Amino acid sequence: MAAEKDLQIADGGGKKKKIIIIAAAVVLLGGGAGGYFMLSGSDAPPPAAVEGEAAAAAEPAAEGAATGEAGAVSMGTALYVSMPRPFVFNVPGASRDRLVQIKAQLLVRGQSNEELAKQHIPLIESSMLKTFSMANADDLITAAGKDTLKALTLKNVQDALTAVAGSTVVEEVLFTGFVMQ
């Protein structure tokens, strides 16, 4: 009889363990599913926010047109032209040489400038590589050095495109990735 009581107690404990394990698994799965749905939501803003932004953007444009200013209206749509591959090059430094990888995109205005930029990608890559080869690792460590390199790259790209296409075409050079080892 005592042996039966021990067995019954052991059986009761096993059932409780199963229930606790199942409940914990359900809670974990529920938490994981909830986290997934919270973090994987749509990146698009709600429709009301889009309409509000469109109305806010239309007001300054209407005011500029009413006063005779054509600033943002005549500039055209901002388009981004990606360089087909990242730039990888060595730069000398005071203590040692470093390897740099830069991913770049070009900001252009209007469809015609986008087509011109895509047409002249080899020229743009060449002028960018020439500019990057003049860089120094000690300068590229600082944010100011990166900004200087970006400004010099923009100037050289615009000069090269002006000589060939007759206009600057590129408004800004953007570094979308910058790694230095």
C-alpha cells in the first residue's frame, strides 16, 4: 500500500511537470510570434500620414509659385544612381597602410541626368578612383576627413562630367558604406 502511494505521488509530479513544460512552450511561442509581428510590420507609413505629408509639401510649393520663385519645382525629382560595385583600395598611413572599401551613390535631379549618369559610369568610377587614391588613412579616420574626401570626389566627378556631357549632372556624392581596416 505504501508502494502504491509513492507511485501515485510520482505520477502526479510527472503530470505537473508536463503541464508546466507545455505552458512554458506556449508562452514562448506566443511571445516569439508577437515579437515577430511587431518587428516585421510594414515600413510604409499609415495612409493618413502620407496624405498629411503630401499636403504639407504642396503648401510651400504653392507659396513659392505664387511669389514667383521656382526653386524646388524646377529642380526635378531627386534620383539616386548606385555605383555598380564598391571601391576597394589601399591608402597610406603614418603607422601602416590600410584597406578601404567605399560604397557610393550619386544624387541626380531629373530623369535626363539619371540617364547621363548611368551612361557615364566608367568615367565617374575613374574620377572617383583617382580621388580616392590621393587619400590618406590618417585623414579618413576623422569625420571631417571623410567629408573632405566626399567634397573633393563631388568636385572631380562634376568636372569630368562637365567636360563630357556639358553639365555637372551629379548634385551630391553619398557614401552609403565606409569600411577601413
